[in-house]
Amino acid sequence: MTQAGDTPEGQVSDAVKGNWVDHYAPAWARPYFRLSRLDRPIGTWLLLLPCWWGLLLAMLWDGRASWHDLWIFVGCGIGAVLMRGAGCTWNDITDRHIDGSVARTRSRPIPSGAVTTKQAVAWMVAQSLVAFAILLTFNPLAIALGVLSLLPVCVYPFAKRFTWWPQVFLGLAFNWGAILAWAAHSGTLSWPPFVLYVGGIAWTLFYDTIYACQDKEDDALIGVKSTARLFGDGTARWLRRFLVATIALVTLATIGATIDHGNPLALVVALIGPWVMGWHLLWQLRTFDPDDNDRLLMLFRSNRDAGLLPLPFFACALLL
């Protein structure tokens, strides 16, 4: 048993303190759960929230809701856990030689020796198959989009080797759910989910540049590229641009999904969502310190709350 105040065996350095994986999961399962980042749930939220944005805006677009939408809501949640887990496992497999050279990542299961590469591959496949089974409960368009999403997921881990903008590739993968969930509800696609998708990519550039600031020194030593290294002293200025792009695009998608119904109250209520999200991102920008790793991690994790803020306003607009 781990005594109070002790570090649990095998704990990853940037795991949430007191997380359930390190303290309550069976010992044999902990390395696999750590591969899936179940001890660091923020990434699952960041993958899931664009799905819920897309679903609610699709419901606003056509003005209807059904019990199947509840399953889409739940299915996206389960799928986000599984696909984030599979994606992170793939990332750790491809980065196994790099992670051992970075202070923040050398404690991960593969470089630390807690899991072999073959075991990690098997775990990745298992998660992917369960996620695919959930995807098969959606309509054909959503299934096709789900399969297509594997392309940016597979490419992302290599992006930091050939571009200063790997966060773009992360955004392409992490926000795909905005389009998929819209299609799962409506069976068709229109322009608002694509605008929402690009807005989500801008948001990813915002929060993952903050995250990447933690690794600037190590990344420079091993030659890994990132927007944090590219922007240097101009990082805050670029974050401001990403903030404006995020809110402008999410606002435009919200208008597009709502305006044709001739209900100005619903439109106003829905637009409060991206507005309050913008205020949260502005707070992050004002407290941003590229040299304070504890603050950087706190700000990065706070994007769960930023992404949740539009949801109650979208839901309320649907009821009007």
C-alpha cells in the first residue's frame, strides 16, 4: 500500500495528483491505463468537447432531438476515452526513443520499462476495436468519417519531426468529432460543422502551444519542433491571435446553425456560449507565463472548463 504523501510506484510525472489510476486501479492494469492517459483526463475532455459542440449545433440546425441523440452523446464520451487512449498509446510507441530524453516524459510506461512495445501495440488495437464497435452504431456517413479520422491520428506523432506546426496536426485529429457528431445526428453535412472544426483547430493551437512551453528546453536539445519554440518571445502575441480566431469561428458556426429558424432569443442565448468561452481564454492569456511550468500545466488543464462553457447555452437555445 502507498502511504500518505508517498509517490505511487510508476506514477507519471505530470499525472493529476491523487488520480484514481495510481491509487485504486489494479497494479497489473496501471501501466496500460497510464498509456491511455486515464491518470490525465484533460486530453479526453479536449477530444470530447468538440463532439458535443457539433451534436448540439446540429440539433439547433434542424430543430429536432431524439433518444438516439442521447446515445450519440454517451457514445462520443466512451469513444473519446477509447480513441484518446489508442491515440496516446500510438504516440508513445512512435516517441519511445524521444520520451526517454525529455524530463516530463521519461517516466511514461514504455521508456520507463513498465510496458513493452508489443504489449503497447496489443493495447492500442484492443481500444481501437471497442471504439470501432461503438462507431458502427452510428449512421454510414458518421462511420465513414470515423474511419477517415485515423489519418490525422496516425500522422500527428511524426509531425514534430518535419514541421514547426505539429499543433495543427493535433487540431486536425482532436476536433474531427465536431464534424462526426454533426453527421451522426443529421446524416448529412453543412457548412457550420466545418467552420466549427476550424475554430476547434485554432483552440488547439491556443492550448497546446501553452502546453508545449513546458518542453521548450528539452525539445531544443533533441531537435523536436513546436509552435512554442517557433514563436519564442512572441508566444503571447500568437496566443492572442488564436484566441480571436477560435471565438470568431465558433461564433460564426453558432450563427450558421441557429439563424435560419427565425428565433432571435435562441440565437442570442446560443451566442453567449462562445462569448463566455472567450472570456475564459482571455483570462488564460492574461495569466500566461512561459517560464512557469506549474502555471502552464494549470492553464492547459483549465481548457476543459473553457470548452464546457458553451454547452449549457447551446442546450438552452435548443429548448427555446
